[in-house]
Amino acid sequence: MADRIRVALFFGGRSSEHAISCATAGGVLGAMDPERYDVVLVGITRAGAMTLRSRDEVLGFGLDDLPELDDNGTRVRLPESAATGEMVVEEAGGLRSLGEVDVAFPILHGPFGEDGTIQGAFELVGLPYVGNGVLASALGMDKHFTKSILEGAGIEVAPWVTVTRGDLDRLPDLWRRRIEGLGLPVFVKPARAGSSVGVSKVSDWGALDAALDLAFAEDSRVLVEQAVTGRELECAVLSGRDGGAPRVSVAGEIAITGRDFYDFDAKYRGADGVELVCPAPLHEQELERMQAIAARAFEAIGGSGLARVDFFFTGTDFVVNEINTMPGFTPISMFPTCWLASGVSYPELVDELIALGRAAVR
């Protein structure tokens, strides 16, 4: 029993990706060997309440029902200081210890989970955690700053304009000229959201205002990005062990045949018009170039633990679209699929991430 690892699995959260995170929790929990791990299940409601959940409940979560956490009245508390790893829960009978936690595993997507906020809370109380640190999480969450950092590191990204509602209200003609200077088509995206929530493809400037409204519903800052014609490729990254170089998987490809882009319905509801291919057909030299750029991008943001790096491949150039510091992690998501094709099973991947989290030096 002394060798068992106590993991606090955090999921749900306040963002628009709440249900995806809950569904991911079911997959991750199912991959964790109960003989090796004791798991404390912390479901964060849309209002931000940290609640204690049961194993049976979480194992029942899946993408078919897009689960939503109710508030069951319990309240989980992080360790009170860096002097102890003990977590407690407040419930009807009073306070109850959940034991000393070895590592937190936040499988949270979007703001208030993937953006450095909960990572900062863990660091305040000295709780080791899986995944990227505060800075890398914040950078990876914000598409504008990700692009700025990558561009500064000499990595090619698509041209873009970042705008606020205030910018458009004060100087509408100036910002319209800047946006239209990108040419058509463009993608309009919230700066800090994921899973293609709030994203539109605009092929006619008459549709721009509606696309901006949709994106501003998710965030106060919006990117308008020049569309890149090319294959959509992704690869998965893990930190190296003991200070080693990042490890990069084979590539996966999103082959779009009947949709404008890889939207929410295609990602999570199995909508037609998209085929996921892994490994993607690439020449050996092309794959090596892509993997090298992915590793450079990961290091450029100060990555730790894991990331998925998304590309457009024009046939000659690899253009980085974005870095996802807590990628989709259901058993059928591209991140674990790329590692499976590279020889790492889903349970082995979960084990490795926990090991990296425990060993991380923040």
C-alpha cells in the first residue's frame, strides 16, 4: 500500500468545454490501474465549486451524453499549505480527510483550468501537478500570445489581427481595413477558447460581423486569422525524462471532405465530412521536420508535461496553427491516438504523465 500513488483528478470547470472535460475524466479514470492508484475525484461545477464525485459516476461519463456536473453540496479543499499534501472534503457530516495527495491531474480545458489559474493555485500550496506550468499554460491558452512567441522564435504562423470590441467601436474603419487586408477566407476565433467553440470561417466579408459576435460571446479578444491552404496535421509532445529533449509522436491528419473546418460537431459528435488518419502519410524527412518544429514550439512557450501542436502543411512549409497545452484526452482523441501509433498505449500514457508531473521542477 505504501507504493500506491494518490492522484487528485480535477475535471469539469467553468469554461464552455466543461462537458468535454467531464467525458475525458471517464476515460482517464478507466485507464488508471486501481491496484496502483488511489484517485480523489474533484468535479468543478460551472460555478466553480470543487465537489467530490464517486468513481461509478465518473466512469459513466462519455461523449454521447456530454455530461454536466450538478452541485452535490460537497466542497473539496486544497492542502492548507505547502507543509502538507492533505486534502479534505466538507460534507453533511462535517470535515473528512481525503488523505495526502501525491499529485494533481487537472484535465480541464479552457479558461479557469487550462490557462494557468488552477496551476497557480497548486503552486501556492506546493502540490505537484501534471502538465504545463503557469506561464506555458497562459501562453498556450491565448492564441495571440502563442503566435507572438512562436513568431519571435522563428516559427512560421499564419498572419493574424487581434481585436477587441472597444477597438471596433473606436476606430471601425481602421480595424476593418486591417482585417480585410488579410484577404479571404479568414477564420474568426476567440483568443482564449478551445474545441472550436465560437470559431467561424468567413468567405464573404458580409458574414464578418456575425462571426465576430459569435467569437466575442466567448472572449473579450478575438483573432481574425488568414486561412492557410494545406493539410491539417497534428503531433503530440511529451516532456523528456531527466532534462532530456521533448519526445514527439508520429503525425495525425484531419482529412476534411465535407465541412468548412474541424468544428465542435466533428470533434465530439462524430459528424460526417471528417476523417482522422494516424499515422499521416508523410515522407520521412517531412515527418522529421514537423517533429523538430513541434519540439521547438513546445520549448518556446516553456512547455512541461504534454501538448499537441497543430499544423498546416502547404506541401513545402509547416505553419503552426496553435499549441494545445491540455489537448483532448478521451481515448479516441488525436493526442492519445498519435501516441498509440507511436507505440504508447492509453494507460501507459496516463502513467507517464503522472510520473512527469511528480518529477516536474517548477
